[in-house]
Amino acid sequence: MTAVVPMLEDSLVWQTTGHLAETAISALVDGEGALLPEQAVQHAVSCSECSERVGLAALFALEVTDALRVPSAAREHAVTPLPVTLPALSLVLALVAGAPLLATLQASSPAHVLARLARLIAHAVQALRAPGVAELTWLAAALLVGAGVLVARGATRARAHGGGGLA
């Protein structure tokens, strides 16, 4: 027993000019030629205007399909780089900005705190076995926090000695 495929009405197949309607062109492009009468399929082949319209519609469908595929394929294969430049520049800026105040602190204080902080980070990285870039990000963040603590301590000491804090 074969299924009966319904045919499109003539008003959906033909324009008043005798050429194929957009519905018929779409049916051909979509591979649904069975919805059209045989003479409509033959007309699409023999009429240069309709044949060109079918070709353009097919090319447009391919372009749309490709355009829809590219973002999903790009998302699957895209590797978003971790931000390394900005944290590194922030660290350098924080250290440069805090350098004058760090120089006024007691001799062993800043070096001792930074060395201890670096050792702590190294042990944490070994324990977590984090990938290389993540280590740099955590190191930069920890050094920024450490530099902030040192600057805050220096400002507190300067106020305590009548210096008025940071200028």
C-alpha cells in the first residue's frame, strides 16, 4: 500500500504570468517536488526564468544553512584565551604605584610578606595541580592583594606617626 502524496493547489503552483509561484520554487528547493504536478517540474527545467529562480533560491538556502552552522561550529572549536595581559599590567601598575610607600616601610616587612605570599601560592599551585595559565592568574591576584595589604599597613603607620596617610 503506497501513501498518497497531496498535490499543491494550482493557485500555489502558478503565477498569473504562467511562471512558477514562490511556493512551487520553495517546494523544488526543499526537495518536495512530489507536491507539484509533473508539468510544473518540467516547466522549472525548461523555463530559463523559473530555472534561474530555483537556482537562486537553492543558493540562498545553502548560504542560510552555512550561516547558521558557522556560529555553532565556532562555539564548539573556539578556545577563549584567559586574560593574562590585563592582570599582569594591573600587577605591575600596583607595584609601581606602591613602590614609594613600600620603600618607607620597615626594612624586612615588604620583602618578608611578599616572599611568604609567593611560597604560599607555590604550595597551593602544587596541591591543586592547576594548569599553567591559571597559576599566573592566581599569582597576579594574590600579589595584588598582598601589595594592597602592604600599602594599607604603610598608610596606617604613616597616620600613626602623624604623616596623615597617603598624599
